Amino acid sequence: MKAFNPDRRRLLQAVGASATLAGAALLPAPGFAAAARPRRLGRVVVVGAGFGGATAAKYLRKWSGGAIEVVLIERNREFVSCPTSNEVLSGNREYESIVHSYDGLRKHWGIKVVHASVTAIDAERRRVRTDSAGEFAYDRLIVSPGIDFNFGAIAGYDDKAQESILHAWKAGPQTLALRKQLVDLADGGTYLLSIPKAPYRCPPGPYERASQIAHYFKTQKPRSKIIVLDANDQIISKGKLFSAVWQSDYKDIIEYRPGWNVTEVDAANRTVTSEIGDRERGDVLNLVPPQAAGRIARDAGLVNANDRWCAIDWITLESTAASHIHVLGDATLSAPLMPKSGHMANQHGKAAAAAIVEILSGRTPQPTLMANTCYSLVDDRRAIHVDSVHRYDPEKKAPIVVAGSGGVSSAPSVEEGLFTRAWARNIWSDVLN
């Protein structure tokens, strides 16, 4: 991919976190949002209030002018951002800064936010059941469940082992717990990070994590080491950039081993074993297991691709397994070169909202552009990025990267570090306010 023009970087950053990129052609007519007592178009229930679900809920209300009733069901009472959570591990960001309230969705958009766990989806009756808030009928359902982990793919990674050997691949308590393990690690100790075979949530995330923790060791524990065990044959995102940074800045800290697939862990002895019998030990083990669509998607019969992901119609994001149900974000079977990222889930949310507004208004939905930006901080100030724009291809029936649209950093820079943190603030606001 070619180096990115900084002026275009600012433009893409601006539109990427706005309402105009996905569904721009389907925005309501001027003044529609302010119209008094809009005609009721129906009720949409949204399961999961992450980057995808919360975005969809907001834009359903916004683009329908309040004509669509939205119920947003989320078991967690606060939004905790996975993007930027690696900075918490390195001590470059306070945990509190990645935790946000859902109050903006209630106050600004009139969304009914329900904190409960969904126990069942009845697609035939169009009902969603919860453990503590009763049952909700819907005209359209959005399921944005994120990912769940296949702990069984790693022998020994049972409930007991999970208490001390963390993944921290869902931001929250494990983020804080892994940070504590790193702080408690003696100078000279070893941190071991395992990466599953792709696809998984946030392709550059593990490599950013290694960089962030290497920066922490370099400044605070210079005798400590990092071993990265990657089940993939090479670094799968921004490979040349990460390799260059590790060679120039962290040569004596990071040891990277591609094609090293962890299949067994011995929690008592802090060792892992590969599929060919190689063994390695670490003082802090950070194992990221293989992933699949969140459990509620599987329970609802929406997982119909590779026994892991949910196949969808890319114009409406409607499930190919069940009608009137739309699936967003990491749980989907990704289109070509489309990463599982927070930014992409935000785009999915807008595309689905635009399509549902059209469907419930009796019109034919149209495909929308979707863009992605993935930033990675390589220390406390400098960052790198990769991005792309995806346009629906009617022959392939999927969004395809627009030729010449993507870009990748030429080198880490402080300027991109500023963009990284601005992106986080902007997208959190776009999703939640």
C-alpha cells in the first residue's frame, strides 16, 4: 500500500467518525429530525452496545427523526473501549479515560437503554427475552454481540487457569488485572504474549500491545523481556512498520516467533506448548485464544460461516440465516480485507441504521461506503496507521476495497500519535453522544 497523504488523513479522519460516510445518501430530508410527532415506523431492538450496536441505536433515532423506537440491551452498565486499552497496560493512559456512560444515548436520542443479559431470541415470534428485564418485541432486530473465546482450543486453559492467565482482549477488569501483573513483575522477568490465527478482533492489536509493553519495560524495567508467539506466519497488519520499530527501539526486549501456535498451557509452571511440541515459559502469560461470534449469535442460530461467524447481506447487514435480524461488527464473516475493528463496527452500525430506516419507510435500501482506520501507538507519543475505503460490488455481493483508497504510514510520528488520541475522542463521541 502506498504512503498516506497527511491532508487526506485529516479528511478521512473527519468523515470516518461522522454520520456522512456510511448512509450519507440516505440521510433524512432537512428538517425531518425536528418534525413534531413523527409517524411511528416501528421498533428496533439492539442487542449489544459496543461500537456497532450503540452506533446503530443512535443513528436509527437520528435518521428516522425519532420515528423508530429503539431499545438497546446491554449487560454492562458502562462502555469500556477496547481501542486504546493497550495504553492502560503500559501506563500511558488512565483506565478511567476508556470508561464511558450510556447516558448520552438516553438523554440526547431518547433510546431506552436496558441493562440485562439476553437469554433467547425467538426469530419466529420476533421477541427477545432477557434474564431480568422481561421480553421485547421487535420489527427489526440488530445483534452486535462482539466475540467470545474458544478456550477449549488451548488444553489446560480451564476456568482455574483463566483466573491467573489473562487474555485482556475484552477491555475491563482483565485490563486492570494484567496491568497489575506487569507492575508486579520483577525487573528481568519475562512477559509472554500469544496471538491466535487470524481472523481475530483487531488485527494490529497484539503487535501494538507488544510495543506498548516494550516501551514500559524500556523505561521502567530495562532487564525484562517480551516473547511474542504468533500462530500466524508473519505480522498480519503493518508488518514492516512494527518490525522496524522493534528492531530500532526494542531490539533487546522483543523476541518475535512467527508460526508458533499455542495449543497447551500449564498454569502451575507458567509454560505453554506449541502444536509441534515446542515449549516456552514466561513469568506473565497473556494468552489470546481463538475467537468466534458472541454466544448469543450462536444460540440464535445466526452462526453459519465456518462454524464461527455470521454471514450477512452486505447491503442491509441482514443475517442470511434469519430474516429481520441484522448482525454487526466483529461477529460477522468479514468481507475481503475488512478488519474486525471498532472503527469498522461503527461503520456497520451506520450502514445497518440507514438500511433499516429505508426498509421501515417502505423504500429500497442502497449500499453505502464504509471506511476503516486502525491506529497503533508504538510508544507514549508516536503512532502508525493503516486505513481503507470499501465500496459494495454487486457482482461479488460484498464491499471491496476501492483501488487507491487505502494508506499506511511511512514511519511512526508524533503527529500520528496526536491523530490517534483525537480519533479515540471523536469516535467515542460519535458512538455515545
